[in-house]
Amino acid sequence: MSTEQVMQTTVKDKLQDAWHEFFYANEGHKLYDRTLVILCGCLLVIGLLMVVSASMPVASKLYDNPLHFAIRHIFYIVLSGIVITVAVQVPMQWWKDKNPYLLLLAFALLVLVLLIGKTVNGSTRWLALGPINIQAAEPAKLFFFCYLAGYLVRKEQEVKENIKGFIKPLAVFFFLALLLLLQPDLGTVIVMFMTTVGLLFLAGSKLVQFFGLFMAGCSAVVALILLEPYRLRRVTSFLDPWSDPFGSGYQLTQSLMAYGRGDWFGMGLGNSIQKMHFLPEAHTDFVFAVLAEETGFIGVLTVIVIMFLLVGKILALGNRAMKSERLFEGYFAFAIGIWMSFQTFVNIGASAGMLPTKGLTLPLVSYGGSSLLVMSLALAAILRIDYELRIEKVQATRKRKGSK
């Protein structure tokens, strides 16, 4: 090989090394998953626009200020940004070490809300901290999922081979569910149950145990519905809302009318009729119905696709963590992904008449400070998992290069 060829090869190798260092340094030290951040940002922007639009009539009536809820929602978005900025600095090892204490905090919050909580519409779910109302069930969900991820790592073989390992997390869930039902909050119980079932299935529990748990859970939900008249009315009104359109079926019929008016391209942002004191909870549980009315099928499809991509990336991240033998991070990411997807399904399904109403918010879209803050904390954990996997990849690459 000539001297000129050797020099060209050397320059080429140096350029490749420089590009490699630049790319991985950025990826490891500065960049998280940009797509994940963009998807979350899109949902937050859509949520802000819809909360502003849907809440103006009720805010004018209750507070004589059409922007009352909009201002509070902006405050919670800013606060969520601070939460993400701080929480993303916390190593996943902290979550792994502290998950039993986080579970105790979840129990403490649920007991505290029953003792000194604020009652709204017959449900005692909120702790008043000055101008901020914290819904205790929201952090309880995240902390329980964190504990469950840690348990599945500690007792992996026991869960797979022994009925005792399978039952223990269910006992913890049972006591949490009792506290939630005293509020009462069946919707959160169902979300937690489905996430627990999903994680136990992913952890490799036996199919007989899995199906037994699923059937027992379904039976318990049916029993809880039959035992409470207001829950039974919700189910019967869901099955045939038009039989009592001005009574038990009122909220669902108004929501369905919003969907019908939306057609393909909607009536235009701000032009919803149903939000004009016809549809209750238009900016919270039924914000998706207002979105459907104002943006039509195209807007509905856009939000569903964004949410699908976001959940898909979270689940893919969980799979990457499992392949890297980071089991806690993998289970935690799976739990957050299942939680977001199922809660989205329930919220949209309830507003579209496919499921009974459950009072669950649409993640990152509905008005609700507790939901927004806790979901932001969960997404900060997701970003941290992604960051640590990238750092691990950079270190492994550098180690391979150093050994050559």
C-alpha cells in the first residue's frame, strides 16, 4: 500500500472515529429519545387547546372567568415540566432501592385521604394542599407499579414456579383496592388490576394462575357493580342510554351527540355546542368528546395514533431493558405502558359509548393536576431508563474500541 493510500485510510478512520464520538456523546450525554419527547409535547399541546375550549363555558358560570381552568392547567403543565426536569436526574437505582417505601407512601396517602380528604360529588379522593388538590389514587398507582416491578425482580423464580410468589403481590393489591373502594374509585382499581395481570403474565406466571386471576377479577368487578346501585345504573345506561336520555343516560347521550356532530373534519376549534352546559365534565373525563366534535374523525384519529406511538415506544423501551438484563427497568416501563394504554382505552371507550363511565382522565390531555403531575413523573422515569440504556451502550462501545 502506498504512502498516499495509507494517509487516506488514516484520515478516513479519524473522521469515522470523530463522527462516532460526536454521535454517541450527544446521544449519551445530551439527547434522550427525541421522538418520545415530541409525542408527549404534542399530547400536552392538544390537551391545553381542548381544555381551554371545553372549560370556558363552565368556568364563566362558576368563577366568572372563562380562563379559570385554562390558567390552572397551564400552571400544572409548567409544574409538570419542573417535575420532569428534576425527576429525570434521579437514577433508576433509587427507584429500585426505594420501591418498598414508595408502596408504604401509597398506603399512607390512601388512608390520609379517607381521614381528611376533600369530598366532591360524593367521592372522597382529594387532599387539599393550599391551591393544589392532589388525588391520592394517582401517585398510589405509580408507586404500586414501582413496587410490583421490584417484587418481580426479587422473586422472579418464585413467581414462575410457586403459587405463593404469585399470590403475594395480589394480597398487596387487595388491600390497596379496599382503600380505593372506600373513596369510592372503582375505575382506578380496574386499571391497577389490569396492569398487575399484564405484568404477572410478562413475568412468566403459569397460565392456569393467570386465567384464574383474570376470572376472579372479572367476577369481583361484576359483584362490585351489582352491589352498588349507582354503578349498576351506569352499566344499564351504557347498554341503552337512549332509554333514559334525560336521566341516567344523559351524559352518554350528550357525548354521543358530540361525536355525531364532529363528522370527518369537525365543527372547528372552539365551536362545540355540547360544551355549552350540555355535556357534564366536558374538560375532564369527556374532553375527548369535545375534541371529536371540534376536530372530527381526523382529530380523533390523530390523538389515537400519537398515543399508540407513545405507548409503543414505552413498551419497546421495556423490551430493550429486558434484553439488556435490566429487569426492574423493563418491568417498570411495561407497567407504565400498560397503564397508559388501558386508561386511554377506558376514557375513550366511555366517552364513545363502548364502556361504562369510570371517571378516568385521558393521560396528558384531560384537565387534572394530579393526573398530569404523576404521568409526568412516570414519563421522567421512562426518559431516565432510555438515558441509562444509551449510556450503557456508549460505554460498551468505547470498551470494545479500547480493547482493539
